[in-house]
Amino acid sequence: METDHFFFLVPLASVVALGFAAYFFRQMMRESEGSDLMKEIALHVRTGAMAYLKQQYKVVIIVFIVLSSFFALLAYGFGVQNPWVPGAFITGGFFSGLAGFIGMKTATYASARTANACSRSLNSGLRLAFRSGAVMGLVVVGLGLLDISLWYLLLDHFVESVSQSQKMVVITTTMLTFGMGASTQALFARVGGGIYTKAADVGADLVGKVEANIPEDDPRNPATIADNVGDNVGDVAGMGADLYESYCGAILATAALGASAFYIDPNMQVKAIFAPMLIAAAGIILSILGIFIVRTREDAGMKDLLKSLGRGVNISSAFIAATTFAILFLLGLENWLGISLSVVTGLVAGIIIGQSTEYYTSHSYKPTRRISESGQTGPATVIIQGVGLGMISTAIPVVTIAAAIILSFLFAIGFDVTGMTEAHNLSMGLYGIGIAAVGMLSTLGITLATDAYGPIADNAGGNAQMSKLDPEVRRRTDVLDALGNTTAATGKGFAIGSAALTALALMASYLEEVKIGLSHIGKTTLEIGERIVNVSEATIPDFMDYYQVTLMNPKVLVGVFLGSVMSFLFCGLTMNAVGRAAQKMVEEVRRQFREIAGIMEGTGKPDYARCVEISTRGAQREMLFPSILAIVVPIVTGVVFGVAGVMGLLVGGLGSGFVLAVFMANAGGAWDNAKKYVEDGNYGGKGSEAHKATVVGDTVGDPFKDTSGPSLNILIKLMSMVSIVMAGLTVAYSMM
């Protein structure tokens, strides 16, 4: 079979994914939404969520118009950039936003139906919520591969170059730039959605649970609709956009590295470009198989439910591992066995990170239960215990990623340790790291379903509470919700781990883009000591020598410090943004309890719309500065400190951002489930002092796990993407 024929399996798989997403959506819509009151509550949430997205997209469109105009100016006015960049940037952002929008639309229709399904059985509720979550998982991978396929075919037709090998390098590096559009949209979705949801959540919890002593999702709480809206805009639309750019970034970075690693063999080069796309295509089909496997028995506990979801993910992973060997063998890729083992390394690393996250965040295990126990001595000990747990929990993911980097590199070069610094082996090893990231994300169709399922179950519980359904229904939705908290934390750990591998691959791709930037400004040779090297033949070590990318170069060290502080600055800005928006929400909820007669008695109706409006305005206002900062800093660093400074920036951002993101996600998830464990009747149950203490811990953890933490993995990759897109500007106008 010809290599080109293999490629058409990629768009075919994307169509299959979108077809099954449509099937699961129609299947969900055929279910009953329940009583008139359940329908009314679901409509309030759906309307609020759509209104928020409409406002967010208005802001994002303005930002995209400004940035794409800037890119067009660089390309056509200054000639330092690829002219395809503005179009690629816009399509990347569009498909990222579309993936989040479809996922959120599905979730807002699924919540009431899940609550109604739970009135029949726990298994009915689980299957409906999970398959509704699968809509987003399949839409993300389907749109991602469709976007990649269309751009490849377009560029293959229009790009002209002096050689086939150079043409493939130009195509793959150009395709990387639509990853910046996806990353930019994802950051706005994550930051804006995170600020929205946590402002509402904090207001609902602090005033409702702690001060007014009323249950979660009580209809008397004015912030409860805004809270449920926030679950959708933050944890569904935000997560969908986030993992869309992770998925595309990993595939595209690996394809670009493949074009570089096999530059001297055009036939093998094309195979290396197609390999990550074909692995992702196989992952789609096998993820669909895993989705159909997920089911549970009626008396299932937390561990049983985790096993049900884990069974689907693990079976899909096992089949993908086996299929990878067949794909790369049939493709005839050089060292197909070693590169297949690199893919397996990524898969195994993803499973280990997921299991580690589950251990540290699920209340089925001791670490989270210890936080619940510490609630007996007040909020301070809950905070201390949670911070300590979050810090300790970083060890396993960091060691796992470190092992995955080394093993995937060595597998790809055939364990030729003596040649690790040779140009070809270095390129091959980096290709192995990139394809390990593809392996980790190849199960995204099902792993993202386990993540999106969580907010659907959470909203189902809220609907059951506000609709005054039978307490058994609320018990079932609470079980699904607690499971959702763990799967959401697992999904965040998974996303962060894949970001670390992808960002490393993107750093190597950055140096390839520097080569193209030099050609745009007419530079044909590099003077490296006493050597003269043609730019077209220069390797990654050549560029590192030319730009003095070593730890002894102060420009690199300055970049490392700037990248490290970016993670903390970004988290500080987003945490404070949540704090300011939450303060306004708390004041509004207190005002309504004080001024609207009959709320506590159930005879007066809260002003839900006012709380939705406060969260919306707060999110729109607060999301701009952190997001713009993430775009501006790499550009300024490149202009001031050059290529060496940018490499330092990316290294510093990756090192600090990865560890900080794991810490925040796990600490926040553990605080949340510690509260759930107390609410299950432990240490005094609801209304006890331990409960109030863990509610405070959960409130602190909310922006940790849903705003700042998950935004960091986008920040890491966005800085890499911006650096790649701005490489031409950096080499042409850097001051040092």
C-alpha cells in the first residue's frame, strides 16, 4: 500500500469520531428531561451558559482580529513570517472554540436527563452521563484530525519549495502555527471559564453552606444557578478547548520533528510525518470501543465506579499499544519497533499519572481521608494538610515524565547511548519524545469523556436537589459527582503530563522554525567557530552552538528566570481575579438573603440572573490581562534576548509550570473530595464543624484545581507556540 493511501485513514477516522459523537448526542436527546421543574432549571443553566459563551467569543474575536492583523503585517509588510500563518491561526482558534461549544451544549442538555435516569438506576445515570461526556471527547479528536488533514492537503497542493524534503519541513512548521490559534482560544476559555465558575462556587459555598447552613444546590441560594452554569463553561467548554490544542500540538510537533529527523530521505520523511496522525486515528476507533465497555452494577461504590471507567480506558490503551506496532510496521518506518515502544512509554506514563492522581485525590484512599479527619480541628489544619498533600503528590508525575522522556528518547535511537549528541540521533530521540506525547493522548476520545462526565453529574445533582426529587436520586448523583471529582482531577493530571512532553517537542520545533526565519531574511550560512554551515543543512546542535544555548550564557539564565516567574505570576493573577469576582458574588448573595423577603422560608424567589451577570462580567474583565501577558512575554523576550533567551524562557516555564500545575490540581481535588467524604456522614457529616472546615478547604481549592492549575498547561504550550510563530521576528530584530 502506498504511503499516501495510508494518510486518508486520518480524515476517515475523524469522520467516524464525529459520526459517533452525533449518535451519542441523539441518543441522549431521546431520554426524558423529567418534570417541568427539572426542565425549567436546566433551561436556566443552558441560557446562562450560552449567554456567557456569547460574551466570551465577542472578546476573543476582537483579540484574534488584532493578532491575525499583526501576523499579516509581519508576513506581507516585513517579510519575516510565513504568509499562511494568519489563516492557520484563525482556523486553529475556530475549531478549538467549536469543540468547547459543542461539548458544553451537550452537557447542558444532559444534566437533567442524567438526574432523571438516576431515578431508574445508578447504572442508567452513569451510562447517560458518560456517553454525553464522550460527545465532547469524540468531537475534540474528530475536529482535531479533520483540521490537521485539511491543512495538510491544502499546503501539500500550494506550497512550493526547492526540494520535497524542504517542502515537508515548511508544511509541518506552518501547520504548527494553527496550534497557536488553538492555544490562544483555549487560554481564554480556561481562564475566563475558571474565573466564572469559581466566583459562583465560592459565593454559593461560603454564604450558603457556611453562613446560612443550607445544603449544596439549595434553590434558596441565589448563586446556585450561576454555580451550575460555571461547571459547564469552565470544566466542559474550557477543558474541551484545552485538550483540543494539546491533542493537535502533540501531533503537529511530532510531525515537524519527523520532517527534520528524516530530512535526507524524503520517502521516510513522509512516513514519519504520517505516523503520529495514524496512531491518533487508531486511537479514535479504539476509544469508541472503550466507551461502549463502561457500565456498572447498582450497588457500586466509589472503587467499583473507578474500576468501571478504568476498564474502558485501560482496554483502549492496551489495544492502541498493540495496534501501534502494526501501524508502524506496515508503514515501514525506520526503527519501527523502537518508535512503537516510545508510543507505549507515553501510554504507560499517562496511566501511571492517572493512577497517582486518583490515589491522592479520591476519598477512597488515605491521603484525602486524612484531610477530612483534620477538619475536626478547624480550617487551618485542612489547608495545611491539603497543601502538604499537593506538594508530595508532584513526585510521582515528575519522576514518571522524566522516565518517559529518557526511555522514549532511547527507544527511538535504538539505545545508542554513545551517539546521543549526534545530530541524527538527537533528532530521532526528540521524535521519540514527541510520539510518546501522541501515545499519551491517543486515548483522548475516552479519557476526555471521563473528564466531561464530571460536570454533567455535578449539574445532575444540582437539578435533583432543586427539583426536590427523591433523596435516593440525590444519593446516586452524589456518588457519580464524587467519582466525577476524581476523574476530573485525573484528567487534569493527564493533560498536564502530556503538556510536559509536548512542550519539550515544541522547543525542538522552535529551532526548526528559526531555520525558516533565517531563510526569510536572506541568511544562508552560519559561522560556528571556525566552521561555515549552510542554514538549509544546519542541525539542532548547530543552532544551539550558533546561538550559544548553554547554561553559561546569561541570556539563557535570564530566560529561565522569566519563564519560571511566569508560572507564579500567571497563577497569582488568576487567583486574585477569582478572589475579586468571588467577593462581589458573596456580597450579592448576602444582600439577597438580607433584602428579599421569604428566601429562607421558600416563599420568596432569589434573583438568579443577577448572580449570573456578576460572574459573567467578572470573568470577561479579569481574563484579558493574564491571557495577553502569556502572548506578549515570549515576543518581548525574543526581541530583547534573542533565540537563547527564548529557549531559556521555554525551559523555565516548562519546569516550574509542570510541577506547580500538578500541585494545584491535586491539592484542589483532594480538598473537594475531603469535603464530600465528610458529607457522606463521616466525622459528623453535613453541618458539623468538620464539614464547615472542609468547605473552607474546598473553597480555597476551587481556583487551584479549576482556574490556575489547569490553565498552566496551556500557558506552557502557548508560550512555545508564540515563540514558534514569532521566530522570524526574533531572528530578524533581536537586540542581543
